[in-house]
Amino acid sequence: MSDTHEHSIAFVRTDELPQQPAPANAAGPLKWVKDNLFATWPNALLTVASIYVIFLILSSTMPWILGGLWTTSSLAECREVLQGTSAACFSVLTERWNQLIFGFKYPPEFYWRPLAALLLMFVALAPVLFFDLPRKLLIITALFPFVAFWLIWGGTIFTPLMALAGFIVAYVVYSRFVTRSFALGFFGAVAAALVTWYIGGFVVAAIAPEQPFLEAVPSRDLGGFMLNMMLGLVCVSLSVPLGIALALGRQSSMPLIKWICVIFIEFIRGVPLITLLFVASVMLAYFFPPEATVDLFLRVVIMITMFSSAYIAEVIRGGLAALPKGQYEAADSLGLDYAQAMRLIILPQALKISIPGIVNIAVGLFKDTTLVSVISMFDLVGMIRGPILASTDWNGVYWELLGFAAVLFFVVCYGISQYSQWLERRLATDHR
């Protein structure tokens, strides 16, 4: 009886068995390949077809790239060295890299100035892009546009100082009157800045030294990829706040402000950018005083900024419309005025929702800066189509130059896209 009772008690293990590795087809790379590439027969067929297409592309392009020449002095010399074989002539990049990056008129002894502005740009953008950094670094961000302007264009330092003074006066006027009305504060700030700059022009003319610390470089001498970067950065930076103002103005309860914003947005969105660039090149100078010398770069910045701000305004208006009415009612229940409600409650949520649309417009705007080549501004594409291909040494080199331009634009646009995805994950825009 006792023996039967002892054998009926189940055995309980007192120590754990060592863990065994998972089967090869249940974890690791093999599982990923099975689940993502060969999960079903149609997926397997598409995977095999895609691999075959990639193989065909690489088998024809990689020998052309890897066999390319970098040290010849002309296309004729490339063809002589290659002796009928198909390979790239990358020598055009090694010989004309300075023109592709800086243009053919920017003085070579001043190349350090745009390079210094580029390095300073990363330092200035860091507090804006990565908001975990100390807020004191925003002082560098605020001063960067004026320092970069002085570095690239040169001339007297009093010009950027007067421009900075105009923004300071505009901020003071805005903070004083925005509590009464957003429109009053915004347009008052714009008027104060314009008056300050107008007076500052006479002050600079009176006190500017004849021998400035940095030699001035005319805007016509700017070119290459540097011109694309400057247009993209300046126009995106200006169009975002202007687009916010237009979106808020379109939803304003004041009929005059609302219809001005509506007409502006609808008109700009109905006109091609290339038409606005021709207007900037030919007609915009007639809207300034006769004695004013507004160079082409500034006129192009004005038109591209107007164009992109209209599209950004519609994106932000969509973000504002996506917010539930309870958010506005919550701001009213807290006793916040219009400016406080927009700054603290409404706009932060609307801008988070609008991040993909804003980034999409920013990427498109940066690529659209190549259109300035049609108005005789020698950006990267303008340099390729104009001075480089017009020379007898490199007439006929297309794939190498256009591929180089595509790589530069892809790197910048891909970086913007990756940052926006990181920002969306950080802000958790898919959870509300």
C-alpha cells in the first residue's frame, strides 16, 4: 500500500533545464527572409523577379562605375584611355568640383567663408532639431542668419547688425500688441521691421567704412550647390512662420484678414513656380522704389517663400481642422487669450499632426530650387547645363554630372526625411 502511494506522487523538478537555441527556421535571418520575402507563392515570385531585375541593373552599371577614370583632363582623353570600352569619366568631377559646389564666379580664396557658414549651420540647427539640448543655444540659432549672410556676402558688418535690429524691434512690437489682437501684433511687427530696415539703410550708408573687414561678393557670383542650399534653407525657414500666419489668418473671424489670406493662398497655389521666378527676374524690381537696388537673389527668395508658404498654410490648416473642438473650449475655460491659446495648446498639437506634410513640402521646395537655372542663376543644374557642358573639354559628359547632382540632392532630402520620421516617433504623433 505504501509502495503504491509513493509511486503515485508526480515528480517535480527542482532546477531549470538549460535553454535550447531556437530552430533555424523559427528565429534569426532565416525567419525574417521566410516571413518577408517568401511567405506565399506570389511573394516568392515577386522576390525572385525583383532580385533578377536588381541583378540586371547592377551587372550593367557597376562595371561602368568601378571602371571609371578620375585623373584625365578632358572627355577626349577619357575616350583615348578607355579605347572603346564603356566606363564612366569621373574626371569632370575632380576637375570641376569647385564650380559644381561654389559656382564659377565665387572667388576661390573665399571658399572658407561658405564652408564656415555650413559648419555653423549644423551648430545653429541642433537646438531646433534636437530639443533636449539647452535652450541657451537658441541664441546661436537666432544669430546664425546674420552671421552667415555676412560670411557669404561679405561687406560691412553694419548691414547684418541693422537687419538684426529690425527683427528685435519687430519682436518687441509683436509681444506688446499680440495680447490685444494677433493680426494687430503680426502686422505691427512687420511694419516696425520694415521701418527699422528703411532707416537702417541710411545709417549703414553713412557709417559704413570704405574698406570692410570682409570683401563683398555680389549675389550674381553665387552658384553651384551652395546656391541651392542657401535658397532651400532660407525659403523653408521663412515660409514656415509665414504659412502659420496665413493658416491662422484664413481661420480668422475678421473678414478683411480672412479674405486677404484666402486670395493670397488660392492665387499662389494656382500659379506655377516657374512663372513666379520669371516675375522675380523681370517684374518684381518695379514694385520697389526706383533708387532701391534689390538683387536677384532676394527677389527669388521672396517668390519661392511666397510659393511654399501658401502650401504650408494649407497643411497647417488641415492640422488645425483635425483638432477636436474640445481643445479650443479647454483653452477658453482656462481663461487664455487668443495668442496664449494658440501658442500653448492649439499650435503645438496642430504642428505635430502637420509634420509629414510640412516635410514633404520642404523636400519638394529644396528640389525645386533647381528651377532658378531658367532665369540664368547658375545653381548646380545651371552649372552643369551651362559652363561645364558648354566647354569643349567636357561636352558630352551627362550621366556623371547628373548622377553627381542626384546623389547630392538625395543625401540632403533623405536626411530630412529620416529626421522627420525620428521626430514623429519622438513626439508620438500617432497617439492623441
